[in-house]
Amino acid sequence: MIELITDGACSGNPGPGGWAVLVIRNEIVEEYGGAEPHTTNNRMELQAAIEGLRRVPHDTPVRVTTDSQYLLNGITRWIRNWRLRGWKTSEGRPVENRDLWEELDQLAGSRTTWRAVRGHSGDPLNERADLIAHSYATGRIPPPATVSAALRVADAPATRYPSPIYLSLVDGRVMRHSSWEACRARVHGVSGARFKKCASAAEEQTVIASWGLDATALGSRDAHEAGA
């Protein structure tokens, strides 16, 4: 399944707008974004999803993650009744943004599932999409992605490790371990400790970023397991 992380932004609403989509496939993140000189926030949310779906094969399962209730409710609930009523709302008014809704409906089809995420909740992928969209809405070039700020999985090798590794987080310091036993020995009984099994460097970066840290927090596996 291909993952799409989408977001839209507008400066003024209506006003200059921007959209962003992260396309995640085979543990690689591709970033896309664009701007409109005069639009609305809702149109940019729709445009972001459309742009993402345009960039993936039509026969591939896709999951779209969005923090827009307008987009999520529209595509999963409201759109069926809109079609039945000839693109009219329950009050008999024309559906706003019909052009984008029809295109999105055609692109999404039955292959697409939808997932909600709360905006500005610390989700690194959502935060990255938000940053890109707002950059375009305000006429700026988005800053380069980093592991801590953007979870740019493309910066890491996509190949899988020969065998899984385990990450542990204790007192703000992340350590790698080649076995679950070594990882468990570090986190057992420690308040606030966290741990995760990882199969690739990309997954490892995802976990570290989800803990709100960057690569500088990662210590040496050998040092820890040697008792340093």
C-alpha cells in the first residue's frame, strides 16, 4: 500500500494558497507541493489529495492521511448524498468545490482508504506536509527535510537489515541492540523508557523522529552492550 500524507494552507482564506503531499512507497518519501495565487484552505486540502492520487498507479491500494475534517467527511460521508441530489447540499444549495470533489472521487475510487490525524499534534509527517503547504502559501521555498523535523525517509537507505535491530530510549538517549534480550535489559523497570523493533534504517529513523529526537540522540550499540 502507498501512503499519502496531505495538507493544504491559505493565507487569508481566500488568498494565496499552498498544498503539499508526501508520497511514501517502499520506505521512500517523495515530497510535492504547489501554490495558487487566489484560493481557499478547503480547495488546497482537496488539491493536495488529488495531486497525491495523480502520482500513484490507478490499480494500487492507497491510504490518505489528512488533518482536514472537511476532506475526510466529504469523501467518506457527504459525497454519496451529493451525487444522489445532483450535487446539491441538504439545503438545496450547489456543493462548493464540485470540480475538485468530482476529480477526487474519480481518482480515489474503491482502492483508497482514509485516515484522520489531528493537526499540530506532533506527528512528524503531518508537520512536514503542513510546513510545505504553508511555505508555498506564503511565497517561500520549503526548507530541506531533516530526520528530526521532517522524517525524510528518503535520506536513509531503504534496504532492510539482515536481521531486526531494537531501539531503546532511556533519559533522552537512544541505543541500538542486536537482540531483544539486550534491549529489555536496558528498559526493564525504567520509568518512561521506550523501545521498538526495526527492520530497516528508514524504519529506525521513523521511530527516532516519532520520539521527538534526531540522529544525534543515537548512541553506539557496541558501547552499550559492552557495558560502557
